[in-house]
Amino acid sequence: MEIDQPIQAGPVKDENFITKYQDAGAVVSKAFHKLAPLFVPGASVREICGLGDQFIEEMVASMYKSKRYEKGLAEPTSVCVNNCAFNYSPGPETLVNNVENCYRLQIGDVTKVAMACHIDGYTASICHTVVVTPPPQPGMGPYIGPGADAICAAHFATKSVANMISTVDPSNPVTGPRLRKLVEDIAAQYHVHVAPGSRIRRIDRYLVGQITVDRLEEGKDAKAAVEWPAPEEEEEEAQKGSTDPLDPAGDLLADLDNWHVMPKEAWIIDISMSSKPVDHLREHPDLKPTVYIHDVNVSYMLKLKASRALLSEIKEKKSVYPFHIRSLTTERNLLGLKELVDRHIVVSHPVMVASPSTLIAREELTVIAKPNTSADLFCLTIPTPPSYVKSDFSLIEGTDAYMFGEGMQSRVKMVSLE
């Protein structure tokens, strides 16, 4: 696997950290592009998810062969359709109550495929929305309607945020409020809504937003993120700031005391747009979780031998990242899963959905802000053009959304897939 012009890292704890980010990004991007042709009517979501995980595992097997390097999946491949937002990755059972236990893609499905890879704890994630279409036919037009609006908004939001992060400048810092306003303005211009679960988050080694993992490095702000819905404390601060219109500089200073984007930081840009307002996502009432994560902060004296065996396997092979139950080695170990979940040692990632009439589009990239003086942005996961869609709306000229989404000629460095 070849990588375009390796970037020379500065004086950091691990001088190879950008190279490892590069390699993780190349793996997950290549795996995604191998999956892309499979999104056709009638395709099995289970088979697509299994192949996505298989592609990543096969590619990382030939890299960093020393046993001291952890590597592999950082997020099991998931394929979420229409109103489904996160974590649909069917289990290994082909039949449940004599009914096929997975969804098959249909024409017109707004389909989100998400996957992630890590090498030595340095993580690259990707998500892209695909519209399932029939074989091309003469005169076939683009996909239109609210789903197309959401797809366009998600595409331009991730692109605009990446361009804004690329403009790291001490005289005009990129802060949380600026990023939030940019995304919400794009949603408004496309007449859609930012869906819950969207985030723009600084990441670090082994730390990509898992709520169950303590920070491994001291002396650094544990959370630099913009999330939707906004945390209560952020809304309270915004209300306080809005009461003093005569002191706009005060708000800026408060933001700088909190956080702003700095060079050589890695960021996840993960934006979901919905065709209708969504106050909160809910767990699917029928689909059982298949993705779990080990909460390293919780310990308990387990009673069942199967539970202890399963926990040993998770500690040895699953690290701090989410894992799929199909990756566990023995069916017997699965018998201990219930006790681990009941004792909160393992936390489930349930399938999250909006109302059936809502269409959700999602785009996710992983980037590094100004990795050296000659580059504006290093994009670890390859931005993919949207499906053949057409929206009745567009970005409004003269706005920041238009400048960062359309009017800015950004210099973005990306990994090679050759």
C-alpha cells in the first residue's frame, strides 16, 4: 500500500503518529471503495457489513507485524437505511423465527455505510451516504426530494467544516461556536435539520469519543467537541453570552479559554442531516444490539464461567473500541454476555432510529489540521462525491457557508488508494 509523500511529524511523543493515521486512513478508505459497488437492489446488509470488516482485517494483517502494535477494526461496519441513524449491523443468525434476519437494500434507499480502522490506537473513520438505484437507464434522472436535500446538506457541511479547520490562524481562531453556526447555517439553507449524534470532535490515540474510556494523557483538555444536541452547559453559556451584546470580545475570550483548533490535531467530522426535525433518536424496538464496547472503568466479580471467559477475550483482543458479536470466537462465550451487560462491564450500542417518515443522510471524515507548514489540511479518509442527487436548494452566496463550501479553493492532502 503506497502513501503519498509521508508528512514529517514535529517534536511529539510518537514521531510516527501521522504516518499511522495515514495508514489507518488508507485502509478504511480502500475498504469503503471496495464496498461501494455492492450497494445494489437486493443486496444483503449482513453480507456487506461482514465484507467491510473482512477487508479491513485483511489489509491491516500485512502492516505493522510486530506484536507490540494493536491494529484492526475501530468500529464494526454498519449499514443504516433511511430513518435508521446508527449501529445497524445484523448478527450472525441468518434466520430468526424462520424470518431472514437482515435487511435487503431496495431502490431509493438512503443508505449510510460507516466503518473505522486503527493502527496502534490512531484511528480513521469514514461514513458516506449512498442512494440505491437501479441499473442506469437512458433518461434516468437524479434522486430528488427531502432525502436529496439532506444528502447535499451533509456533503457540504463536512466539506465546509474541513475547509474551516484548514484555516487554523491565531488571529481568527476556529472555535466551537463558529463550527456550530457553520453547520446549522448549511442545514437551514437546505431546509433540513442537524440530526442528533452529529459531532465535530478532536481525537487522540485510542480516544475517539468513547464515553466509557478515561483519558490516557494528563494535562490536556479531555473534550474539545461540538455535538448535537448541544450539551446543557453549552446552552447555558450561550444564554449568558447573549445577555451582553456590548461585549462580543468577551464571548471570544471565553471560547479561547475553552478550546480552539490547533495545528497537528486530529479531528472527526461526523454530520447527519434529517429531512424532518428530530429531537432525539430512539432505540429500535425489535432489533437487538450486536455492537458492544468494554467499559474499562467498571469491575465486578463475575459468577458465570462463560462471563469470565468472554471478558478475558474482550480484554485480550478488543481493546477499547466497539466490537461486533460475530467477532467473538466461541458461541459458549456469548452465554456470558448478558451478565457483562447487566453489570455494566460491557455497554451495548443499540440500533438508533428516527420516525419512519424521516430520512437521514450522514457523512464522516477524519482530518489533521495543518500537519506541517506547507499543507492546510490532511484528510485521512477520502471524501466521496454524493450520489446522483439534485436539490431544489443551494448555498447562498455571501455567507460563510458558501465561502467554505463552494467559494474556497482549499488545498487538501489525501492518502493514495493506489
